[in-house]
Amino acid sequence: MQPIAVIGLSCLFPEADTPKQFWENLLQDKNSCTLAIEENLEADPLQYSADKKGVADKFYSSRGGYIRNFSMDPEGFLLPPDTIKKLGSTFQWPLYTAREALLDSGYLNRTEVLEKCGLVLGNLSFPTRESNQLILPFYQKALQKLLREALDRPEFSLHPFADEKDFAWENSRISGLPASIVAQSLGLSPCRFAIDAACASSLYAVALACSYLDGEKTDLMLAGAVSAADPFFVNMGFSIFQAYPEPDERSNPLDNNSGGLYASQGAGMFVLKRLSDAERDGDRIHAVISGAGLSNDGRGQFVLSPNSKGQVLAFERAYQSTGVDAGQIDYIECHATGTPLGDKVELDSMEQFFAAEGTAEEKETRPLIGSVKSNLGHMLTAAGMGGMTKVILSLQQGKIPATVGVVEPMSSKNAGISPNQIVQQTMEWPHKKLERRAAVSAFGFGGTNAHIVFETGKKGDRKSRQKKQPLKSTAQPMAIVGMEAIFGGCNGLH
């Protein structure tokens, strides 16, 4: 894979709507997870809260990272301001971060450049507050009719689901349309699409964008993700999964006593360009992506169970695509959400791969590790944007922020990944070598695994980048070896 430059970045995270604010929060060891308020749920949280797991139709935790006090400036886009005002968070948040990232890159309003700029957007295909406002009244109407018949009370009526609001019907198309709206608003190329790789969506979006650049199908790419599902729906769903900590527990990633995860909202965006083009054009380079690996192990175990085999495969593919050895990585931003099983499996996967790679000297200096979910909670589809943004800022600033809340640090099964590797206090970047290199992992429901390798954006620091030759990416003809379909009343191709 050709090295890919990150030339623009932006974020909308809990308590941080700029990378600068996000970095300040990290240095202050800030935990931005709070209890939900009525504004977040459009309902009184106390009416739906339980003090223990397993209570039907109740959530036992509403703590998470929420986007509050966000106000979208609808001016300056190609779509009318009135249209943008009526769009919900699933549309406005990626539109805001895309514009801010392009502004940071210097290419905002560069029409001739943006016409050749693509977009890959990670997006969770869950109901949003706005889609519920539009769709649930139809279900309510059907249910009301059945209840009237069952009760033999023609006058019976259910309380309105919510106050009527002036939402655009676009808000009912929550999966793929946000990518199209962003592209139309900014004048991007037709190369735009949304993906849902669950909690690995951010890294999948970046990896796919890099693939488009590497294959020279486009010259500039926006890549990012948004997590704006209805918090009421999310809190109820994760309570059913019993993925949250008990009321007397906390979510502390990479800690043996962590009780689970906190779900959060957010969005982030990068502007990506081939490194050779970025250096030629004099772009400011925040960091360089030198490798990416994806895998899927959905058949291996239950859909919610992590699998070391697939995670290790993503590691292997990432370093096969780059000129960097795994033993040269200084820091790894883990997926680590705070769920005991998930964090343990991830450390065991890292032990299998990173504790066995590199020279004898490199094995003695195994990578430091951490998780930004200790600050932000788990932003689901946008979780990787938090981890990657943290790594890019860390590479720039030469500091690694702490993973907060760790009291009893975890280790892998055979201590190949030890508690000493968890960054528990903000520290200077290890000065064992000139180059700064880091990696980010993300793993999602259904066995989606991703691992991306970053290095410093300073040209002088990359002079010995290639220790080995990366695998060359060459397009090859693909064979179709199986077909089947169901169309309308046809039950098969025959």
C-alpha cells in the first residue's frame, strides 16, 4: 500500500467539538461520560431506570458520552439552509465534521479539487430520534386500531408518541443517505457511500478510503464515521445485552474490575491524500497511514463474542501491507471497551502477535497500550475516530495521554502484554528511536476486525520508514463462482 497522508481532521466528541479541545481534555485525564438527562432521551430517565440488571423494559444504566449544546450553522453549503436545519444529527454531525476537516486541510471551497474527492462514512443503521419521530406514529396507529378492537372501545386512543416537529422525510433514510447528503452539500464526487461494520466502522471507512487512493481511483478522500442512534434505543438495547456496568460498578477499560462499557455519541472525519501528492502540493501532514488490515471471523463464534483468530489475522494483514515491522510500533490504541471478556481476548490476541514479532531488542520494548474509551466511552461506529484522532495528536505532540481509571491493570494470559505497558499517566513519547509509530485496533459485532498503522507526519522522521518491502497492491480479475437471488415473486435465478 502507498503511504497515505492525513492532511485534515476534525471531531465532534463528548465535551470536545475541536481536536484542540479533545487534546486538552486528554491531558487533563477528563472522563466525559455523564448520566443521561431528559434532553438526551426525550423522556424522564427515572421513569425507565432500574437499579439492577434484567428488569424488563428498563435500562439499568444511562451513563455515557453525550453530544450536548451542538448548533449547526446551515449556511455555506450547496443545499438550502432550510433543508439542512430540518436534518437530524445523523446528517448534521458528519456534515459539520466534513466541513471542518476540509477547512483544516485547506481544500474547503476548492471546487475543482472537491469534484474529485470521495467519501466513505461509517454509520450505525439503528433508529435515530428523528427517524422515530417520523416512523413510530405509523406503528402506534396500527397498534391503536388493534387495541380498540380487542377492548371493544372505539374511542380508545394512545397518548401521542411525541410532540410534532418539523423534520424532513430524509430523516427516515438513516443508513446510506447521510453520505449522499454530505457529498451533495459540499460538492464532492459521485464516489461516496456509507458502511456499517459495527464498532469497527471508523477503521473500515479509513481503510477503504486508503484503498481508493492506493488504486488511484480518486485523488482526495474524506473518511469518517458518525454515531447518532437514539440514546433511548441504545441504552435499552445494551441493558438487554447486560453490557453495562452494574449501578455500583464503573467502566474502566484495561482494568480487571471493569463492569462493562458506556455507550456514547460522536462523529469524526479525516481528509486523506497519497503521501507523494501531499508532499508535492505542500500540504500540512498531520500523520501518515502506512498500513491497514481488515478481517472477518463472523462464523467463528456467537455474533457478540470476540475471536482472537480474526483479530490476529487483521494484525498480520496490516503489517503485510506496510514497510514497518510490528516490533517497531511504540504504542497501540486498543479497542478495549471495558467489557471483561472483550478486553481479555484483545490482550491475548496482542500477545500472540506482538509479543512474538520483531528483533530481540524490539521484543524487550513491547508496545505501550491504552484506550480512549476511558475518556469518551464507546462511540460505537465512531469509536475508532476517537482512537485514531488521539493517536494522530499524540504523534504530533510527542505525548501519550493516560488511560484513566485503571486501578488493577490487566495482562494477557501469559503476561506477554503486561500491566506495565498500560499508560496510566500521561508520558512523553518513548525516545528509543527517531521515528514515532503507533497503531489502532477496532473490533465490531459480527466479527469485523481492523488494525491501522500510523507514523509521524514529519518528513525527516520517516527516512528509515521501510525496513521491509510492503506487499504490492495490484488489481486482479475476480471470478464469480456462485450466484443466487430472489426478485419479487421469483424464488431463484432458475
